[in-house]
Amino acid sequence: MDVKVHWIIDGVAELDVETMEEAEKKVDDVLRDIIARNPDIVEILGARAIQGKAYLPGSEDDIDTQQN
């Protein structure tokens, strides 16, 4: 029987860095390393994309307000 499983990994990393770009790069580097060391994430689990966006603490509330 063919069964598809749609999965999502959600997380928030809190980093002490100088810029938001540095935070995004640091997370990107860690995730790429994890994927490189664990090819099953792509080959078996079918991962197609990982994305993230840095924001300043407290600003996530502003984003929710703007979308409503």
C-alpha cells in the first residue's frame, strides 16, 4: 500500500550574533551539515526545502498583526 506522510519540522533558534544575516547563515550552516551527514532525510523522508527568516525578539507579534 502506498502511503504518503507530509511532515514538518518547526523550530526557533535563539542566537547571540551581530546581525540577522549572521543568524540566518549560522542556522543554514548547521542544517546543511545535518543533512549532509544524514542523507536519509532527503532519500527516505523526501525533504525538499528548508527555509527560515531571522527576526528581532518581539517582532513576531508584529508579523501576525500585519497578516490579519
